[in-house]
Amino acid sequence: MSDAVVVLDSVKRIAREFANQRRQRQLRHELDPKDFAALREAGFLLTGVPAEQGGLWFDLARSTRPIAEILRTLARGDSSVALVSAMHPAVLSFWLSTPAVPSPHADAWLAQRTLVADHALAGNWWGTITSEPGSGVRKKNSRMSTGSSRLMISISRRIDAFVSAGKPRIYPA
């Protein structure tokens, strides 16, 4: 059984639990950090990690369908959680879809790609600071606060990592 099938089976179980709670979930005004902890334990974060580092990403042709199936399955249980979760592999796709670059940047690229994946392997969620044009960024209690980062903050009380101008910014635990 492939790793993607194992993760999919775990996400199916979680999605069934979410679906059984649909009424209560639809009345919520925020996301529950426990949902994302369950997904982390299920191996969902492997969607943003190259196969050579133990993740689910091989290449666009072989990885898109399995990852999309994991997200579709999750959305059947809770579409809001699936939408936020989809940001993790979407943000990391910048590194996933480019396994190598030409010299003289090849070593630096590989080091950055490995670092980003290592943080996902360590349990860190990746997301965006802004997702909609014009949403702006403002300081609030020394934390970045925008549309999507508010979601990430409500998930984990902090943003683990984000991408700004193509450079990863990683916050220590």
C-alpha cells in the first residue's frame, strides 16, 4: 500500500467524523486547532514533502491526483478545513514542482527545498500571509493579520511558516 493510500485512509476516517458533526461545524465561527492536529497525525503534511524525503510528492503527473483525492475526501467532511489545508501543498508547490535549478544556484536551491520540506516533516503547516488582492497587512498584537493568516492563527495560535516574495520565512517553535 502506498503512503498516499495510507494518508487517504486516515483522512477518510477523519472526514467521516467531521461529516457526523456537520450541523455543529456549520454553526462555528472559527476553526478548531484539534482538527489540524488530527490531520497532522494522519500524515496530511506529507502532501508538501518530496518523496525522496519521505513525502507524497513525486512530480506533477504522479502526485496531483492522489493529493487532490485527499483534499476532496476531506472536503466531504468539512469544506472549510479542506480549504485551509489545501494551502499547505499549494504554497509548497513552488519547491515541489522544481526539484532542481541550473548552476550556480543548484546547491542553494536544494538546501532551501530541503529546509522547507524538513519543516513540514517536523509538523509545521505552511500557508499564505494574504490570499486576496487588496486584503492588506496590518499589525495586531505584534502578529501579522490578514484574511488567510487569521485562519492560520486561529488554527495554531501562530503561523508556522509563510512565503514572502518567494522566500520562506520560518518561525521557530
